[in-house]
Amino acid sequence: DFTNDPMLQARNFSDLDTQLKRLGSPNFTHIPINAAKALVSNFQQDGHMAIHNPKGRVNYEPNSWGTGPRESAEKGFKSFPEKIEGTKQRTRSKKFADHYSQARQFYISQTNVEQQHIADALIFELSKVQKADIRVRMVAHLMNIDEGLSQKVADGLGLQKMPEALKPAREPITDLKPSPALGILKNGPESFKGRMVGALCSDGVDAELLKGVAQSLKDAGATMKIVAPKIGGVKGSDGTLYKVDEKIDGGPSVLFDAIVVLTTADGAKDLMGNPAARSFIADAANHHKFIGYLEPSTPLIEQNVDTQKASPQLIKISNSGDVKTFLEKCSQIRHWENLE
């Protein structure tokens, strides 16, 4: 059974209501993303938005028809025979008064980049708070989590002086060690598998290189989508009309994990005047994604990217070896060092 933890008990009620409201269906467990990976035999059927129903004339157990799943007395669910003593009370554990220890452990377990993200997020959200005294009070709370974090947020908000830490209801535990399991970057992917690259192309694109990049990505378990000024297709250097997946206006680089710019010199010149193409490249650079590009595309890159600052993100592609280097870089997903 669920433990007697009051927070867990409350969530057992609220989480079910949340699923019902958000997904609009009593049969949300039928949705593949929500369904158990192991087949579960039960009587859940009919009702709103049922995706599949078991066959049979009864949907209850026990039944005299002898059909459908039956609970096993030997292997079925059994409550643990927990021995309970004492007086039942409506009260809070003293641990509920510790509002800061877990937050502190989470924060100190992050890399410098992630810590900066947290500080930036707090600055952004608190900048929307109109009452200055609330902003100050929140920074005072942060003092009990980490002084460095509170200082970053105070600086970002432009506080004239640091407030004193609020008196905690219970002194936080300050000797909790960082946990690598709590970080994202420390547990990042080992490859680019499952990711997607957006290839910005123009007419005259090097057909062999286009096919080579697509095949290399496929071999790595990733996919490539061709993005171009017109959805009707792009004509390759071999005369073939290649299918376009996204028109540049409707396929921004935020949809992709990395991009490659595979234009001719004339194509790059034309795209330099296209706001959507410029945003495609600039946004990828600003989001610290890796950008592969051909030599003829250089003017387009230089127009929209601070090449000195973003140089580790930029990989010039001219052969299969460069494509391999691009994929190795992409396995990091982003060039996080630029954020430190």
C-alpha cells in the first residue's frame, strides 16, 4: 500500500483528478504514453474516449459467467500487515518545517551552467512581481538555500542591498552532499540518437554531401529534415528535385537539436535578405546549438552569428570526416560552456 506520508496521500487524490481534467477522459490509461508497458488484464472498458475494449458481456468480478480476469488469491495484491500503535492525530511531522534543505541539496548538485539557469529563471519570474517588498522577501528566502544564489538574484533584480535571511521555522541541514543524480548535464545522452537536424538548403545544394549528411545521421539513429525557402522542393547539383520537409517560415530552428546550412554562394546571398532564414541561424546560435555549414554558406553564417563567441559551435563541413566531427559534437546537444 501507499505509505502514510500525508503529502503522498494527498497526491493520490489530486493526481487522478489532474489526469481526468487534463486528458478529458476516464480512459486516460488507454493512451499509449500512459499505458503500462506490461499488458494488464482488467475490466476497464466503455466510457468516454475508450481506445480499446475487452470482448465479453460482463465488466465486473466476480461474475457467474466465469469470463474475464480474476484476482489471484496467491499472487494478487495484498496489503502489508503493518502493526500500528499509538494515537491517530491530525498533525504535521517536524520535518515539514524544513523548507530549505532539499532545495539547497538540489542547487549545489547542479553544474555552474545549471545553477546560472536557476538564477536566471528566478530573476525572470521575480521581475514580473510588481511589489518590491515581495521581491526582497523572496531573496531573503534564498539566503537560507545558498548565499551565492541569493546574491545572483539580488544583482539581477537590482536590489540596493542584500536583505537578511528570513528566520527559518526549522534550521536547514547544511551538510547534505551534492548528488550527481540530481543534475541533467551530468546525466546527459551519450550519443545523438533520437535527435533531429534541420538542414537549411538552397537550389544547387551539393547532392552528394546532402545525401551523405542524411545517411550519417540515419546511421547514428538521428533524422534530418530539409528546410528551404519554398515547400515545392530544392534542386540538387545532380538535377534531382529533393523533397522539402519545412518551409523556412514554418520550420524555425527551435524545432531541431542542431542545424546544418547547405547553401550555394548564390543561395546564401539570397537568404541573407530573408528574415526567417536569418532567425533560423541566429536562434540556433543563441540557443547554443551546434551548426554545421559549407564554405559557400560562410557569409550567411557571419551575418547572423558572433563567430568569435560561437566558434566552438560552428563546424565547417566539406567531407565525411567533418560530418563525423559534427555528429560527435552534437552528442553534447548544446555547447554549454558558452553559458558559463
